[in-house]
Amino acid sequence: MPLFPKQYQPVEQVESGVHYACMYCGYIEHITNPDQICSRCQNNCKNWAKALNSQIVR
């Protein structure tokens, strides 16, 4: 899940084969609908962000 506000934008249209992160708890899953409820936290705000697969630089 993105940490910076620029990348932290709610999804409006779901892309096939892309992982999404719940904006409430951070759980990653494939979703089929941008209004889908998170299966981990069951949060009713139903916001998702495109999950990042960036390498962490230390």
C-alpha cells in the first residue's frame, strides 16, 4: 500500500490481474469491484488503492 499521498488514491475502475490494498487495514487481494468490502476488516468505506510492488531501499 502506498505511504505517500500522491500514490494513495482510491480506485475508481478495477484492472484485471492487479492486486489492490484496502485503504483501511492494508490487506492485499484481487478485487472485481471498486466498491467491494474488504474480506479481512469488513470495513464499510470500501476504498482500495493499487498495491505497489516496489523494492525497499535501505
